[in-house]
Amino acid sequence: MTAPVGSPYASLANTLSSIPAPNTYASGGPREEPPGTVNALFFKAIETRDLPNAFMHKVGGAWRPISHRTALERVRRIALGLQQLGITTGDRVGILSENRPEWALADYACICSGVVDVPVYPTLPAEQVPFILNDSGAKALFVSTAAQAQKIAGIRSELPGVQWVIGFDATKGDGCDMTLSDLEAIGAKQDSPEAAARFKAEALAVQPDHLLTLIYTSGTTGNPKGVMLTHDNVYSNCIATQQSIPLAGGDVALSFLPLSHIFERMGAYYLFSNGVTIAYAESIDTVPINMQEVSPTLMMSVPRLYEKIYARVLENAVASGGLKARIFFWARAVGERWADEKLAGREPSGLIALQYALAQKLVFSKLKERTGGRMRFFISGGAPLSPQINKFFYSAGLTILEGYGLTETSPVISANTVANFRIGTVGKPLVGVEVRIASDGEILTRGPHVMKGYYRNPEATAEAIDREGWFHTGDIGELEDDFLKITDRKKDIIVTAGGKNLAPQPIENRLKTNKYVSQAVMLGDKRKFPIVLIVPNWDQLEKWAAEQNIVWTSRAELLKMPTIQAKMEKEVKRELTGLGSYETPKKIGLLEHDFSIERGELTPKLSVKRRVVEKSYADLIEQLYAE
């Protein structure tokens, strides 16, 4: 007996017949909740929570609240306004904006109307936007700022299907057809108690299998693919996440990851439906300041934030020198011993408990203050987190719950929880989620979280979801006591000319813990040995160069200096101890510029496109191998 073709669900008989050998299958248990919709979560939160500060944002230098009731009214009026523009059930509407309350309001207005919204990363270059909007068939587009509106104005002739451009802050002078205030005013004219009742009834009539959103994944090559996520895909993930990571009354979350990515967006539904106040950071650059202003109790982030915090803490400790530096490194060592005890399931006592209490007072409490002083836990996803960095935060009393998933899985497949926590893994599968390790090591998953398919791309859908409903993630991993561990990307595995298989990501993560390293990409497929390209942490390297009385006029000139090359080689090799000879990079290439989305080297969620980097720096790579 087999599951329907492409279906994420499977019968019990099919499940039992397809279970592989022990240690290659894990399940979060059967799903208990019936299928549902994000709309149901939205209305339930408003009716049961009724917070005065559902959202917070900074206006004129002060944090301003938006209540649940105000949010509902604005969502309804935006929806009614869209209807007056001729936007109806099943139509597509794009959202091109940084994180802000208007993003969420526009999103809820669309999905409550049965309209499918299409998020567009605000960092995307203008030339990459038309494919997404044209392929999805978007009829309207929300844009945030004047800069985003002007980006669209420059390519408007390439968007024949977009009838309306609506600005949050942007105006007609920036190229918009109307502002969000104009749209809400149109909707307000249609609003009434009868219209409100009808709006709610229609929103709750949306079915679980109705398309919620089209999210275009950048991938590593070719045009992006439109991931079709249904209401129940995301609803099931919200419910399962809540069962694994329950939230408390009075929680506050600081939001800064792009809502255009499903990680932050599903998280936003999960937070909103559980009565958590969502405070929108002013920008990624202001996150450290905003943390201290709003004192969040939880945050979602990609590993880059934790890497930067860790690097800054180390930098400050070393720069202090003398007694302060010795106290810091003593505290770090104490924290690691304390963490070892806790992670082994033992309660630290005696001398280690006394030392840890002192380390908290002298060192770790200051790190907690920088996060606002109330942090219960961080949630990390989107890329692998270095176990060393995770353990440091844990030893400081700041827990990072690392999870795993993809856009195609709504997104969470597995997650560490407070009750089930193991550093170096991405936790156990969520309720309703099955995980299987294929014979080649690839992670497969099945359940209500798996996408409906790729929009207008049945070939890619059939390649990703097999006949038994298993989604092929493209990641390599293993299971340890039902804890999932990611070892690498299937397509990123480097096979040297000698036939050795190398997993580059763990090595790259090691290198990025060094304060002189900003980014690292390992290469070497079909070559005699691996090499690594390094983007220096310029703040640290230039500071060191100045201390050595080195004079330079440009960064390119600095990188050519033998003293600088020797310094960076020393720092890189410091992090490579313990690796096998075949997996240790033999040559180091130094790059002047950070990898960027604009040059196509990074995906919008900041994953490195290894093949693009390899092509961009082909001359340097050939030179390294020629040497």
C-alpha cells in the first residue's frame, strides 16, 4: 500500500513498510490536531488575547504599540480596499518590504481574503524582481520605502501584470499608484458591522488546502522556484512548534530577520497566535540597541548574529588585556565545565557551582544585559550554528534552540527544545513530522509540513517529492537517539581527485569563529587538495596592521603584503588543528570584499552560492593551484 503521488501524508501501512534500518528513521509522533488555517489562528489570537501591544515599532524615536483590535480593523480595511481594486480570491499580490507592522497587516489582509501573497526580499537587485512577479502573476505590489518604490518604478515596464503599486511610506511621487493610507481609506468607506461579520466569515471559510503563499527560493543556480505552501502546511508547523517550544504570557520577541523568508514568517504566526508582543527592529544594524530598548524574552535569528556577538565578546576581552582578560578566559573555562555537567544530565555542585556563580556575576551577567536582561532563549535556523559558539552561549546562561528546515517544509522539520537539548544537533522531529536518512545520507521528510509543490514546475516537484511522499531535502545528516545532525549539503560535498569526500560546512564554521575571519568558502571538487577563500574581518585586521605600524592606501594593497598574508595564514591554521590531512585546506586565498547578494554570491537568506563564488574568483583559484 502506498501514499498518493506527491502527497505529504501516508497511511500507517505505508509508513511501517518504508521504515529503514534502526538509526535512520525518527518521528515526532502522530499529529493530533486536525488540519487548519492561519486565518483561524489570527482570529483566535485577537479574541482570546486582546493585547494592547500586539505589535511594537519605533516612531519618532519612541516605541509605539499597535493593539490586536487596531490590527484587526486595519487588516479588514486593507482587505476591503483590495477588493475595491478588483483583487479577489486566488489572485497574487507581492510584498516588497523590510520588516515592519505594515508587512504583517498586508499579509493578514491578503490571506484572510483568500489572496495569495508573494514575498520579495527587499535586498534583491531590481533585475531579479520581474521574474518573481511575472511568474507568480502578481496583480498588485506593496512596497515599503521611497527607495523600494523607485526600484520598481525603474522596471515597471517589465511588469505588465502589476496593476497597482501601493506604498507603505512611499508616495505617488516615488512611483506608487497610491499609499497604504489611501487603500485603507477606500476600505474604510466599505466598512460596517455587517462588512466586518462578512469579512470574518469569509476568512474562516478558507480551507486548509487553500494556497497561502508563493515563496520563491533562490537556490544556487538558475531561476528561483515558487514554493506553494498551503494554510495547513504553515498551520501544522505553528501548532507543532508550540507543542515543542511553548510560550509564556508576557513574552516579547524582537523581529529582524526578513519576513519574506518562511522562517521568520511562520515564527511571526506562531508568536502572534500565542499572544507574544512582536517588536520590529529598526534595521539589522540597530539590533544590539533595540535589544536593550525592548528587553525581548526570545528572538529568532540566523547564526550570523551569534557569530558576531561571540566575535565582539572575544575582541573586547582581548582588547582589555591584563586582569580583565584573565577573568574572562577563566570564566569561559568555568562555564564550559559547568555546561559539560548540565549537558550530561548532572546538576553542577560543589566547587564548580561556586565558581560558576562567580563567573556569572563577573562576566556572563554583562553579556545578558546586552541582550536586554530578560532573554529566555534564542531560536536559530537557516544555516548550521557552530557547536563552539552554541556551547559558549549556553555556558553563559543564554540558550540557543537550534532547529532545521527549508522553505519547502514550512519550514521546521526538527528543533532542540528546553526539555530535549543537544548541542551539535538540530533536535528531534516535530509532532507529525517523519524523518528518514536515505542510503546516500540524504535527509528525507514526510508530513503535513511538506509543500504542495513548485508552482508551474511539475518536473521539479516530482524530483523533490517521491511517490511515497518523502521530500528530499538535499542535506546530508544522521540520527543519534532521534536527534538529527546535519553534516553538509548533498551538492556541496567536495570529492577530491583522490576520491576523498569532504564536508566543507563544519570546517567553514570553525574558521568563522576566529576573530580575523568574516567569511570562508572551501573549494576543491575534482582537485588534488582543498583550498579555502577567506574574507578577513576588516575591523580586526586593520586594527592589527595599525598596531604593527603597517602603512597602506587600500585593502587590496594590504592583502598583498607578506606580513598580512602570514598573519591570516597563521589565524586560519590555528582553527584547522585536528583535521585529517586530506580535509585540511592546503592554500588560502584572501578576498577584499564580503560576498554579496547583489553580485549573486549569496542567497537572500545569506547562504553562500559555492559555484558562483568558484566562478567569480576562477583566476585566483587557478593561481592558488598553480602555486
